[in-house]
Amino acid sequence: MSKALIAVNAGSATLKFRAYEADGRTLLARGMVDHFGAEGSTLTLDAAGKREQLTLTSGSRDEAIGAMLNLLADHALQPLAVAHRVVHGGEHYHAPVVLTASVLDDLAALIPLAPLHQPVSLAVMSAFARLDPQLTQIACFDTAFHARQPAIATRFGIARHWHDAGIRRYGFHGLSYASIARHLPELGLADARVVVLHLGSGASACALHAGQSIASSMGFSAVDGLMMGSRPGNLDPEVVLYWMEHAGMDVAAVRQELYKKSGLLGVSGLSADMRELLASKQESAREAVELFCYRAAREVASLATAMRGLDALVFTAGIGERSPEVRGRILKQRAWLGFEAALAANLSHATRLTATGSPRHAYVLATDEEGEMARQAAALLAGDVEL
């Protein structure tokens, strides 16, 4: 039986996981639980060159995680530790940390800051603890990558006592941005000013200078910034007050509107899936796609201002990696900044999307949140993390 680091990325409907060697670098197996925590869930594992799939009976999280551990054991893989993606680490967690009772209490206290994401992570941690109380569990934080942003980039224009109470810009998708930052030197961008567009169902943008986060489109919560699959991004706060005062919506209804009924889904009235909207002939679908690209292109210029310049643009995540149409539209709107798109390169998903003589270049890089988590967990276990 070989010891493996397990990286777990839990969402509202899926649980993605990967198994790595103890150094956190060599991938041994990958898998996913679809319809996680619901009836009809399925577990898929890719290992040793073949795919296995199980249909789970009860739909409970404990059953799904137990089945995952059993299937890994069938491939002689036993967890050395489990690393969890945690959306919010608040003001105090700027590096991965081994879970203890006090850490779990701290993470639970952050639920109001990430009401949809944080409870799922905590539920998965609890499920692992019930199945194996001795298993080492590690939290890796999306907010940690942004913790060293300039102080001015973290403030809202609100009373100081609110900022002191923790109402500030945190930034998210940090594990994704950290994984991209690792690869920038390979493109000759080690010291460059780069805007990374993480475009997926959840979408954000980040300004990186010499691989460090300078500013991010997301702020206090994961609903801010760019338009997303079902989240609006930037929104005048008066809209929320209007909903509450004139539409009679309570906090729960407002939260549902912000997280589940807006974005691509809300504008199109059809779908939160970019692929379906690009294939649709309906005007509302066209408008949703146009707004998504407009908002992303506009954010590039904002983040370039935060860095006092721009050398390159990187697309990543589901839409960013797989949609030439979206990338092409955004590059067209940024052409005046010196991005000369190369049509064939874009259509073929080449690493570089711009022409050889383009004043500035744009790239596609695959994000690797689970790989980043595994590397961080391995470093923590080896005592190489500065806490």
C-alpha cells in the first residue's frame, strides 16, 4: 500500500479529487463524485490507465467519501493526508494549516463571509473525520494568495471601524492564480505585469506583478467582480436595497437572487452554461455572452491601472481554457492595448494566442487547483511553509 496525498475540491454539486505521491507533484489518480450529496450520485476514478464508475445508493456525503477511499485502496493508495480547498481564510489564515478543533471553529465563524462555499467544505471535513478520525486534514485557502496585496487594494470606502471588523477586499480563486504564477517563468513572464482571467462558472481576474497578487476583481465575497454563470459580479448596493424595500425580498431571497439567479443565467433566461449560450440563436443568449466578455475586457484595464502597466494576458479555467469565441471577443476589445490576436492559434487552443509581432501577448494556461493544494500540503508536512 502506497501513501498518497489526496487533494479534495468540494463544490455544491461535485467533489473533485486527485491522489499524488507524497511530494505532492506526481499525479497517481483522479476522480469526481457527480451530484455530490444527492441521490443518484456517481463516483468516477481514473487510475492506472483505466476508468471505473460506481453508482452510489444513499447519496450521503459519508457514503461518497467512503467509496472514494475504498476505490483508492483498491489501487493500493492509502491517504497520507487530505488537503481541502477552502474558499475563505479570513484575515488570519495566509498559509495552509492542519485542521484542529480551533481551526474548524475559526472556519465556521467565516460562514457569513462565504455562505454557500464554506459550509460545504466544513461538511466534507467532518465526513472524513467520521470515517477516519486519525487522518491528517489540511486546509488550503483561496484567499491566502491575495493576503499580501497593497493595503490600499484591500479597502472599501466605508467607515474605518467596519474595515477593522474584517469587512474588506479578500480576493478569491487564489489556488488557481498560485498555480498559474508557477508557470509564468516558463513563458518569460517571471517579472512581468500580467492580468489573469479565471473564467468559468465562477469568474474573476487578478493582477500579478512578478507572480504576486496586486489586485483582484473579487472583494469581500465570491459574488463580486466579473459577471459569472449565475452571479452578477459588480452591482450597485442600492439594487439590493430596492429588492428588499420594494419587492419585499428578505435576506434569503436576496442571497438566492445574487448567487443562483443572476449572471449568464439571469441575463439569458436560458442557461448558466456558456456552451449552450454560444450555440443558441436567441437574442437574450447573445446579449448574455456579450455582457460577460465586455465585463471581463473592462476589468483588464482596471487591473492594469493597479499595476501601472500591462505586459501580458492569461486565460484560464473552464471557459478561459476551452472557448475560443470568448477569448477572441475579449482580445478584440483589448486590441487597442496591443493584443493582436492570431485566429488559428486561438482556434487550436495554442498556448500563445497572439501573433508573433504583437506588441503584447496573450496566453492560455490550464489551472491546477488540486495540484497547487497537493504541493502546499506536502510543503506543510515537510515543515517548509512559513505560517
